[in-house]
Amino acid sequence: MAALVDPVPQRAAEVARAYGISPRMTSRIADLAGHVDGAVIATPNHVHRSVALDCIDAGIGVLIEKPLATSYDEGREIVEAAERTGVALAVGYCLRFRADVVFLKELLDAGYFGRPMRFVHQAGSLGGWAPLSAYNLDRKTAGGGVLVVTASHFLDRMLFFWGFPDGVALRDDGFDGPEANCTTLFRYSDKDLTGMGRYSKTAPLPFGMVLETDRGVVRVADAEGAAIRFIEHRHPSLEQVVRPRSAAPVDDDVFRLQIRDFVGACRERRAPRVDGRQGLDSLRLIEALYAHRQPLAESWYEAP
């Protein structure tokens, strides 16, 4: 850790004490020019753009916590600035570093399970929103609700697996604020593939994806080290666990893997695994979903 930047110096000092470190501490990004190679931007979503542009202008590569920004236009500004100056730009979709995600992509590309036909992904938990800064209670500062906070990790993987859909739909309970529950629909006409997502901040839903192909059903839980399971239509009583034969130990800490990749991108002047253009595609998909939003009917209020 080379430096901590916070507009409130006391907060930076508290972090340094808590971790027993002695970094440079300042309230201005400009003070870091020439002193650091890369910065992690872990600020409220609505200031990602301004902080990222200040870093990029100072020649500092950036790893921006997801989402890249709160709008596609702001995200495009960040991407174009990074491409113009040649600094590294990574977006914090850390789950792309999970070994099962990488392996599943290889299997899908190889057609191992057959032709994908439809999928469902879901993730839900009790607990609502962390109120520490309250930025996530405002749609303008957060960019959205559970779709941005929870679902966007799968949207990134969906784009990684199959590209951009040509049809989307969204139902949520956000009204004018950030939604706590939503369902999403996707269509890939060229692949004859459809999909659905279910996300909640008020109900526990097992995290994972089920994919039906013309040969069987694939199940993947959203957990580090989770197995990829396959049930063929012709042998419905059997469940195969699909894994690489390599016995080499795998680092399954996605945050550490993400940082290593970002450091390598800064040092080697290469693109990180999840780069700005991919983060921009995620923003485009989120905006497309919100553009098609309809109210989610629930039992505790009268549906419009």
C-alpha cells in the first residue's frame, strides 16, 4: 500500500492504524502523480467518473469497483480517457476470476454440454442495504438497486459467456428509488437462447445458475470452489461432476487474483482481464434493462 487518499484525512489515518501501515496520506489525487502506478477506486458510484479521470490525468492506472460509472456516457468518458493516455483500466467484477467461471466458459465454447437453450440465475439475501454512507439509498448516486449491486456480477458473466442479448425486459419494485427486488429476461435470437434472473435484497435465494441444453441440465452454485454438475437427459438418475484433471493447487481468493491481474496490467502496460470496454458493455446492458422496466407486482401493495 503506497498511499491512501480521502477528503477527510482522519478516515485515512484510521485505516492506516487499523492495518498497521504507514502509507503516504493526502486528500488530493494530484499529490500522487509520479508516486504510484495504480489506484483502487472504492468510492460511491456517482463519483467514479471524476475520481477516475483525475487519476488517469495523473498517469495512474485505475481498478474501479463495479459499476464502472452510473451511466453509459460517464463510463465512455473514462474508457476513452484511459485509451487515449494508455493507462490500465480494470473494472471490479471479481467473480470473473473464479476458477469455475473460467472453466465453464471453456466448456461452453467447446460445446461440451451441447447447445444452450435457456438459463436461470438467481441471488438473494436478507439484510437490505448497508447504511454507512447512504449513497446506495438514492438511485442517482448508486445508479440503481439490486440490479446494480447484486445482479451486475452475473450480467458481466453472461456477457462473457454469450455476448450482448438482442432482447431484454425488467420488472422491479423500485418506483423512484433503488429497487430491492427484480426479475430480468434475456433473448439471444441468433443462438435461440433465452434467460431469466431473479434478485432480492429482502429474501434468501440460493445463489447459482441452471442451464438447460439440448443434451441435459448444467448446475453451478455461486460459490468459490463450487463444482459444475451435469445431468444428461438420457441418464436423469446420474449427476456428473465436471472438473479439470489437473491437480495443481488453485488460488481461489478472487480479490487477490484481481489485484494481481491489475498490478500486472499496470507494470506490463497490457489490458486487464476485465477491462474498461467490458465494464462499458455491462453499463449498456444495465441501461437497456432500466429502459424496459415495468412494476413488479407484490402481495403487500396493489399492483398498478
